[in-house]
Amino acid sequence: MDVLQLDVSGRPQAWITPREAATLYASNEIAWTLGEPVIVLRGGIQRVSGLQSRIDLHAIVAVRGSVPSRAWRQVPALTNTKLFARDRQVCAYCGHDFHAEDLTREHIVPTSRGGNDSWMNCITACRACNGRKGSRLLHEAHMELLFLPYVPNLHEDMILRGRRILTDQMDFLMASVPRHSRLHG
């Protein structure tokens, strides 16, 4: 289980290990938490008091510090894993579901024709449809998109990274996922 790290304003920053979260707790870097503790870490016995040290880790932690203004404008990195998850492993041309190994990153405007490798120019396609389209434009290949590409927001990006997400974490992230997102479907 990973811990969802937020900045002090509630913006997702990273998935961190329980060990990394414990370091933040021990360093007094946690500004606030959400939900109930999910892991209890026990340490050594203090000589003077005879008490065992203990850290109750929450699934969502916000870290102290300032938030850079540019942080809100970041576009998530595009990877095949996240692209296929965004498109729910469905080919944008034929509409069938596929396993990840049978999917490809398809450029709507091929890179050989000036298209870029971006969220708005990439969709998920099965190998057959990708091969049929080739390096042609949609109208040249007589093909249509069944759904449009979009840039996931940072909350969606945290979900698309393919982690095992706890209910509290998913509820927090989904609260900021736009209605048009295919993650709602």
C-alpha cells in the first residue's frame, strides 16, 4: 500500500512508500491528514519513559511547505500504461476491449505528418486498426474516432498510474475528476 502525498493546498504530488511517509511524520513535515490511520509502525522503547514509539500512518498526507504557482499548470507525462487506462483499454476505432499487450499508442495526426506525441493527439488503438490506418489522416483512411482524446488532470493522473488505491484515496481523487473523464464510466 502506498500513501498519497499532497501539498499543503491539497494538490496530489506523489505516491510514496510507508517508509517515506514515516520519515515525513518523524520530521514533523505533515500539515494534515485525511481518513483513519491504515498502518501502525512501532519503534523502539524509550529508556526514560519506557514507552514504545509509534507512528499512525494515514492513507493521505499533506506536506508542509509553499506551493509553486507553476505547479497547477503541469501536464501529466504521457505513457502507454496511462493512455490505455485513460481510454479504458478500448480501441478508439473499433470500440472493442483489449488486453494491454494487444494495444498500441495511435497518433491521430501521424508523427510523420507533423503530429506530436501528446495527450490530445494520441488515442488507444488495437494493432489491427492501427495497421489499417497506417500513416494516413483519418479522412484518408476512411476512419472515425469513437471518442475524443483529452488531457487528464493531475487527480486523474494519480489514478492512471496503476497503483492499488485504497477507498479513501480513490474517493479523494475522484472528487476532482471532471465529469467528461472516462474514469467515471
